[in-house]
Amino acid sequence: MASITIHNLDDAVKTKLRIRAADHGHSIEEEARMILTQTIYREDDLTNPAQAAREKLAAMGLSETDIAEAVTWARSMTSTSHP
């Protein structure tokens, strides 16, 4: 695992991070790690929502076949005309 050091962090940000960490029962370091990880993956989800959806469905235990069927169904629902 890599490590980083953040210089010139605003005191108010550090205070809010400490409070948030305490609210979640985490250390400041663990809370910062979680925030960074969630933010990066959220950006990935916004960049490629289809891939993000596939990964989430696979993580839930769906097979590639199940996922392909779900995609086909979803496409058919969006391509049909509605009165």
C-alpha cells in the first residue's frame, strides 16, 4: 500500500475530518482513506456508468449471462416507443 502526506491542510478541514471520523468510529487516517476511495470510485462511476453497473451486478453475484440479459432487457425498455 502507498502512503501520502498532505501539506497545508486547512485547520477547519482537519477539524471536520476529525469530527466525521469520530462520528463513524474511525481514525482520522481511516476516514480520509474512505473519503478518497469513495470519491475516486464515484468519479469512475460517473465516467463509465455502464461499466460501474456491470461491476456492481457482478459483485452482487450475477453471472455475465445474467448481466447480459439485464442489459438486453434494459435496452429494449428504453428503445420501445411509448404512446
